[in-house]
Amino acid sequence: MFRPKLPTMPQPTGPVLPSAAVEPHSVAPAAPVVPVAPVTSVPPPVPATSAPSRTTAQLTPGNVLALVGAGTAVALVVGAVLVSMLLAVAVTAASVAVCAVVVRSVLKDR
């Protein structure tokens, strides 16, 4: 009556087949194309240089000053929030202590 009833695991009804294995495939590189020398005296074209894939950050004195100012502002805001939270905890603890003293004195006089 107090024992839990565990469900039984159902048995597979059909044949159990293993999952299909994935075989690795190799990719063969294409054969390089050998350019044929032109018959005319036209110089070969110069390959175009591709644009850099990533732009680099330029650190100018103005950017450095802005980063320092932003970091200082963030530090001041976070510091103000933490100090205000600490002050709230201190005020709450002081008020609880005052309430405890008042309740103790009221109970003592009875």
C-alpha cells in the first residue's frame, strides 16, 4: 500500500536495427590551372589586393581620453550604487537594534 509503483519499461515490439553509421568523406582539391603565356606583348594583369577583413582600431588621444572618462564614470556609478546599498543595510540594522532595545525595555517593565 505504501510502496511506490514503478512503471515497467516497455519492450520493443519490432526488430531493433542499429542506427546508420556516417562514413567520412574526403574532399579532393581541384587541380591547379597553369596559365598559358600570351602570344602578344601585353603585360600580365596585376592581382587586385583585397581589403582587410578586419578594421583596426585607431587609438588617438581623443579616443583614449573618452575611454578613460567612460571608465571613470562607470566606476563612480557602480561605487555609488554599492555605497547606497551598504548604507541601506546599515540603516536597517540600526533600526532593528533600536526596536530590539525598545521591546526589551517594555518587556522588562512588565
